Amino acid sequence: MASTTAQVLVLGSGQLARMMSLAVAPLNIDIKAFDVGSENIVHPLTQAVLGHGLVDAIASADVITAEFEHIPHDVLDLCEQSGKFYPTTKAIKAGGDRRIEKSLLDDAKVKNAPYAIINTREDFDAAVATVGLPMVLKSALGGYDGKGQWRLKERAQMDAIWQEMQQCISESPAQAIVAEAFIPFQREVSLVGARSTTGEVKVYPLAENVHTDGVLTLSTAIDEPQLQLQAKQMFEAVADSLDYVGVLALEFFDVDGQLLVNEIAPRVHNSGHWTQQGAITCQFENHIRAVCGLPLGSTECIRPTAMINILGEDSVPNSLLALADCHIHWYGKEKRAGRKMGHINLCGQTKAELDSQLKHVAAILDNDAFPVLKHLIPTKAMKMV
Ligand code: AMP
């Protein structure tokens, strides 16, 4: 490639747009971000306002993409009409509406939890009869990181849960509830991959994910060929059915080695942040390569890597940086309880070295702020042995 400067407009101005911008600066690709809240065009690193109005920004962009799925449909439609938008608006809408997501998974013949859609109390009764108990109830719109969800274990809870669900449904005419069978999974894994404009697919190794209170806290790249193959086939089925272009993430439940898709994210994903240090080409660069019509970079894992999310904290001890292969990524956001403020990527030359690195990090960090690391620190009793 010559020193072509491509102008990419990203819908959304959070950390994902920021990390896309950092990843593709060496390719001379310039990212501007559309802040959906203020409707300003902003610099993805500084948040400085660069312009107002989406129409002009669309006109001056070569390519348009998105960093999150909760985007007003009129904005999406405007972008789609320009012919510059990737992936498809259908994929973005599926990521933002669990009803569309579920029917898409069914159409692609990809295994997912049995479900029913609830709009009324009668639907709720019917869902309990068809889906069975226990079940997980999720708002169709606007739910993420475990928000807008209820667990129904027994019929006696139905009236109380219905009160809350009814309130949720009444907040928007488009809202509904998706009732899903509770899946007794052993662990959660995800597959992040990219599909190019020519239909080429490259996926990263699966990541094993730990959630704390519904929010991702730890993600570790794993090397499990059988599971990888299964996940890749499901990824291709979904990506091909959408004629997808860009990075896509599939989140799975692992039930005795059998994968069921929990969610799809039509974008770069938190469980793919480890690729910044652990893969030949990171997910952010590959997303922009894909939407700009460039060849995809290798998704090969170069060393065992894990990612720890920094939630609600705006500083960590500098001694972390003294560890070999420990990388801190801040998002430049104002501190707020529970907010994703940054992440730490940690690598080792071997799995054993990564495990020992994780123990070092756990000992350095305040473990009330990083509960996921608590089990890695030897207890006092163990230390005395
Ligand atoms: P979600 O927002 O759909 O990713 O759900 C948040 C978390 O709730 C998931 O990461 C799972 O740990 C759990 N969960 C969601 N759906 C189910 C289900 N059908 N069965 C069991 N656990 C679930």
C-alpha cells in the first residue's frame, strides 16, 4: 500500500474507537468518532470537538463503521444510504436487539439457548411452559453487561418478576423480554474474528472469560483445537449469513465441550483486547483493515496472554510496569464506580510463565478492586505452610 490516507468515521467515541485510532495510525488511516450522545464529531483520543453534524462527516469519510450496537436507527440508516458503512446495519441492529439476534442465530443454524419472546403476561405464562425453569429473562433492547436481566427459578417468583418486567416493557413501545432456558455451562468462551470484503475469514484463538457481577473481568487466550474448530464453524455460519465485513465476536457457553452461542457483538470486543500484545495483528487493526478493503493481518497468537479489566479505578501501582511483559492501556475516561477505565495485558513465554505473572499482578493490585484476582493470592494460612 502506498501512503494512502483513508478517513474512517466511527459511530461511537469510546475506548474502542480510541484503540482503533491508535492501531491504524501507522497505516496512515485517520479515525474520527461520532459521539452519539452529543452528536459531535470528536477526536477519538482527545475527545476534542472536530465538527458538528453527521451529514458532513459522512460526506468527507471514505468508510464508516461502528464501535457499539446501541445506535439510533435513523443514524444507521443515514450511514447505510451513503454506501460506505460496514458491517451491515442488519448486523448492528441484531447486536442491539436480542429478538433479531436470536432469529439470526436460528437462521444461521447455530446452536443457542431455547427461548421465547414475551410482550404480555400470557406470553410469560406460555414461555414458562415451553422453555421451562429455571430461565433467564433479558430485555430485548438496551441490555448489556448483565443489565436488564432476571433469573426465574420457581413459579412463586413470577408475579414479582412480572411487575419489574412490565415496567421495563412499558418504558419503550419497541421493548420486549427474551426468555431463555438457563444453561448450566462450565465456562464462558468467546471467538473474535474478522471477515474481509472478499469473504476471507481469520479468527483469533478462543478466549476464556470470567465475569464478575455480569461484567467481563478476565480474559485469557486458550489453545484448544477441537473447541476452536467448532467455534470457527459457528463464526463462519453467522458471518457469512450476514455478509459481514469487519471484526465480529461470538460469546459462547461451553457445556461439556459443546458450544452454544450466548451473544453476538458486531464489533471489536472486550474479550479481544488481549490481541494487542498476544497476536500478530490486533483486533482493532484487523477491523479497520477489513472495512477499508485491505488484506487481513495474521490472527495467530504469538505468546500466552491474558487481559484484566480495570473497573472504576483511575490508577494502578507503577510497579506493574516493572514486570516483564505487562502492558497498561488507559481509556482517558473520568472515574466512575464500575466503569471500564482501562485494561492490563499480561504475557508469558509459556502458560506457566503467564500464570506466575498473573500471581505477581494479583499481589500488586488492590484486590478489593480486582476481585477476579483474589483466588490467585496465597491466603495467610497457605503462606505459613
Ligand atoms: P448476557 O448479557 O446475555 O451476556 O448475560 C450476562 C451473563 O449472564 C452471561 O455472561 C452469563 O454468565 C449469564 N447468562 C446469560 N444467559 C444465560 C443463560 N441462558 N443461562 C445461564 N446463564 C446465562
